[in-house]
Amino acid sequence: MVYLAYCYTVATERLRSLSRGGEGDRGDNPVPTAIIIVGLALMAGIVVAWAMTTANNFMDQSDQIQELPAPGAGG
């Protein structure tokens, strides 16, 4: 919980510093940064959806897996 509070505070302070004027020499603009963050979040969502679909498909095939015969049984 402390980590989340820290991340929230850091993000809030960064947004405040970007919205304030006076840092024109750095060339920071919050709009491209926001677009990059949204793009990364979308990519992460796509990767998670792909991983869950792959895992669910694998688990759906578990009834098709044949068990190995016991050692020493049969010939």
C-alpha cells in the first residue's frame, strides 16, 4: 500500500511540474507522454489477453491428454 501511495505521489508531482510553465528548455509536453502511456497500456492489455487465451485453450485440451501407463505394467 505504501508503494502505491508513493507511485501516486510521484505521478501527481510529475503532472504538476509538467502543467506548470517555466520548463520550456526541456521541451516536455504532456500530450505525447500521455499518448505513449495509453499505447503501452493497450499493448499490455493485448499481451495479457493473448496469454489468457493461450492458457485457456491449453486447459481446454487437458481432457485429450492420455495418461502414461504405469511402470512395469504391460509389455
